[in-house]
Amino acid sequence: MIFALRWRGRLMQRDIYMFSNGTVKRKDNTIYLESETDNKKRPLPVEQIENLHLFGEVHLNSAFLNFMGQKGIFVHFYNYYGFYTGSFVPREQKVSGIVTVRQSEHYLNKEKRLALAQSFVQSAAFHMIRFNRKKNNMESEFVKEIQELQKQIATAKNVQQLMGIEGMIRQNYYQSLNELILPEFQFSERTKRPPRDPFNALISFGNTMMYTTILSEIYKTQLNPTISFLHEPSQKRFSLCLDLAEIFKPLFVDPLIVSLVNMKKIQPKHFEDYEGMVYLNEEGRKIFIASFDKKLSVTIKHRQLNRNVSYRYFIRLECYKLIKHVIGDTPYKPLRAWW
């Protein structure tokens, strides 16, 4: 079990990650994890938990989930291989009919939807180039191709055409990452379902952690996570998370992955192979999550707010900017990291 701490208000809020198999039970106002391995009861500090991530096989009951709902705690579930399977989301506390209606209007209006979708892709391309610049890789043919494709974003006639441009940008970006990592982690192409090599496994796991992080932040605002603009809304996913992830994957996830690989904190021994599917083992997940959660708490001096803001809070600020845009307050300008 990993306890990752961060401040929110006067209480120290925690994302707690459980890897042990066992049973979670409620007794009075305390939650306990009963481990299968040593039969010990471990109390969980409920008042200080913001998100609970369950990677092990954990037995729950309705009393536990009711208690999580009362306390406003998100519970995210992952399968044996570390792939995200779903979330228990407390009853929405911050709802706004006006925001939902305006958000829907921007999806239904082709011009308004395209403008927002272009903003997400522009921010993604900016951060891809920024990362390569920081790594002194601007002479790469793949980076030059990204710069050429970036010019086409503003001229896309519809979201489908834009998605095609985004796909080509991302293909070149992944090839540029190949130039930045150790030889034993280099890969031929992006494979998702399932990942076929260690680096693809890292990308998939990192994107999963970013997805759940964004989902938690969206629910702290009045946005509806199922109404998106770049990705097509679906009944089976929170597609607005995918939109916002375009901004934060090359800014946050990919630099973290490259750092972990090149500093040899993540090594080939941290992966398993099952029938052609490569995934992080438990030790590898713990190393990644500890670094991921630590980086989320890193702060940067915000130009407009004139105070230090964490990476996690930057995600929420994007949500607030989207709200201001859809209600007609302030036009949306996606994040472009200045640090």
C-alpha cells in the first residue's frame, strides 16, 4: 500500500493506492483493510482520503460504498494487469443546469465544437514540441514533421479531419520519444489493446493514471465528463477526460515516463508478459505511482493567480476555463506551459 500525500486546505489529503488482496469493511466511522496475506487490519484515515485506488482483489459491500459516497471519496478500480476498469463516483455535489446546457450546445454546434477541439490539439502539439526542445531534439525529422502538421490544425474543416491530423502528429511524436530513451525500451509502434512492449505498457499505465486524475478533478467542478468536443461522446467512457488528457499527456505523463526509464528507476525486470500482453508488475506500478503522485504535487508560480499552483490544480484550472468559455464569460485558451 502506498500513501501519497498532498495538502488541500488545512487537511492533508491523500490518494491511497491498495495493492493487497483482502476485504474492506466499515466499523463505526472507520474503514479497515483486512489483508489476505497476514490477516492484519489496517485502518484508513477516511477524513483525509480524496481518491482510493484498488489494484488488488478487494471485497467490498454496499455499506462501504455508501460511506464513501457520504464522505465524497472516489474509488477507482484496476484489474490484475493494472488496467483501469471503472470508478465509484459519489453523488454529484457541484451541479449546474446552465453549464450542462451550454456544454451540450457547444458539442452540438459544429463550429463551436471544432474550435474547442482545435484548442486541445494545439496545446498537445505545443507540449510535444516543448518536451523535445527541452531534450535538445529539435533537429529530429519527426519533430520537424510535427511542426508542419501543427500548421494544419487551424485549417481542419471538421473534427474528423482534425482527428486525422492529431493521429499523424502523435505517430511522429512517439517516434521522437524513441530517440530520447534507452535502447532496451525503444519500440516500433504504439500498441494499446494490449500493449506489446514495456514502453507501450508504461504509456498505457501512465495514461490510465492521468485519466482517473482528470476525472476526479472534473467532478470538483460543474462540468459533465461525458460531454466532449475532440473525442466523440460515448456511453461507456468519460470522454471529456480524453480531451483534457491531450494537454497533459505530453506535459506530464510522457516526460515522467522518459525520466523513469532513463534514470533506470523502471527497468525490464518491472514488466511481465502474458500471451503477448506486456504490463507493469506490482513493484513497477508502485515505483511509477510514487513518482506520478509526487509530480502531481509539484508547484509552479502561476502568472495570473500570482501564487504557486500544483500540476493537479492546473487540471482543475482547465476545467474552470472551459466553464467560463461555454457560459460566454471568457474565451477558452488552453494551457501552454511557460516554465
